Amino acid sequence: MTFRALLLEKAGDAPATASVQTLEDDRLPAGDVTVAVEYSTVNYKDGLCLSAKGGGLVKTYPHVAGIDFAGTVEASDDARYKPGDKVVLTGWRVGERHWGGYAEKARVKADWLVPLPAGLTTRQTMAVGTAGFTAMLAVMALEDHGLTPEKGEVLVTGAAGGVGSVATAVLARLGYTVVAVTGRAEEEGYLKDLGAARILPRAEIAETVKRPLESEVWAGCVDAVGGSMLARVLGQMKYQASVAAVGNAGGIEVPATVIPFLLRGVNLLGIDSVLRSFEDRQRAWGRIATELPMEKLEAMIRPATLAEVPQIGADILKGAIRGRVVVDVRS
């Protein structure tokens, strides 16, 4: 038995290279469940894994990247899953330390899987993917900390990216007034179609200011950028408002002070999607199935083949990818 995979190989100090190869099933890593993968995606972390040095995430080669996938159970040693079951996987360092979704087959631990939510196809699930799953976790965290639509505008930074696109669509569907931040003026129509009430050019909020507090503007924020933009946003949050931090596309250093936390009671909520509990995963995927408008999801999708993934990975690191890439690993 064989399967096709995008195999990353590296010899010594030479850069890693990627190519689509046919592999024997005995090359699959250990695990309880073998999944016939149908779709995967390309996330920012995938771009890092696919880079010449593995982004510091890939430790051993040869390697199959792809931090998420959806497909059908082919074989299972765990009673929770049987052949024919539809499943989704995100996180657990799959695609980093464990072979991931850029292949027609994957073998993983049963604990890492979640049954596919009713109403979602495997293609739709990967149109959501890790980015959309993370976006829903961020929305859940903001609401758990008191955010409601009547409290005011909600900011989404990096709004044209994968996390930002889904966050914009979900928040708008839930009745929030969404202000979308982007540095690409050509994405205004796309973001407004997703439900953004208005667009805030990145240049207007990216600049670091010396004042630790500015006027209270935002009732909540999903931040995919980090860096100086996050510092600026913290000083603009309303009293006891929250920022859900989901990414660091703008850098890992935050030149901020503690003043927003001390004088306004602002909350900075860290959103990790890798090690979330099964219960959290079920809750998030259940909400995605009912609260993400599928017609908006379709507008985000860019289809891709396995052979196209390396170039897309390079492009996503440059911030040049809009919305969600859906990789049909069988093509």
C-alpha cells in the first residue's frame, strides 16, 4: 500500500527541500488511527515549517508538514473511531514534530482527533482549519469575558489573513460591529463582503505612541499581529475590555506599559489552539458549524494542490495570502 505526500528532506546544513513523492504505508509514524486525508490547509505556521530551516519547528527529517487535516478513518485501534468516520485534526504539534496533513494518509493518536461536526464537509472544515478554529476560540474568550454586541466596535487586526477573515465573518454574523485592519487597500471589498462595517488602514494604528493611554475606542479585539500594533491597541481599549491575542505577524516584542491593565482593567487573553481540551474543541467546532456563514466561507477559499503548497507557504510568510487556502491532497 502506498500514498502520495509532500516530503521535506534535509541533508546536513543544506536547506530543506520539498517534493511530492510516493511512499509505502510503513513509513507512517506510530498512532492509534490511520486517516485517509482529503483536505489540508496552509497556515502561517505551515509556512515556517516549509521554510529552508523548518522555522525552528521541524526537528527531524524527512518530514511531512501540515498542521491540520480532515478526512475519513481508514483503520483504528481505538474504540472511539471506526472506519468510515469523518474526523478533523488541529494542533498537538502535528506537522511540526509528528507527520502531518500534506499527504494522502496520516497516522495519529486518537486523542488528537475530533469527530467532524454535523453540517460540515471535510472541505469546509479545512476552509476553516486551524486559523478559523483559533478565531472561534478568540471569539469565545472575548464573550466569556463579557463582550456583547451593544458594548461597541470590535477591532480585528490582520483582518485579510486566515484568522482575521474568519473572525470578521463570525463576529459580523453574531451582530458585532467589526472594524477590520489591513495594510492592503485592495482588500476593502473582500472584508466588507465578510461583514466588516468599516476598514482601518494599518498605517493609522501601527505607529507606536508614547502615551500609555489614548481615548477609549474598542469594546474588544482579535489581534493577529502583535508587536507595536498590539501595544497601540491596548491603550485604546475601553474600560475592562479584552484583547484576544492569536498571532505575531508583526513581531513578538510588545512595547507596552502596564497602565492599560492597571487603570482600565484591560484584559490580554492568550489564545492557544495547540493543546486545547477535547471539550473546548467540540464547543468551538460546534459553534463554527452553526455560526460561520457558509456563503462567506466559500468566498475565502483558494484551492491548491500538494505541489503548490511550498510556494504558498513562502507567500503566507510575506503576508501575501488572502483568506483560506484549501489543499486537496489527492490532486
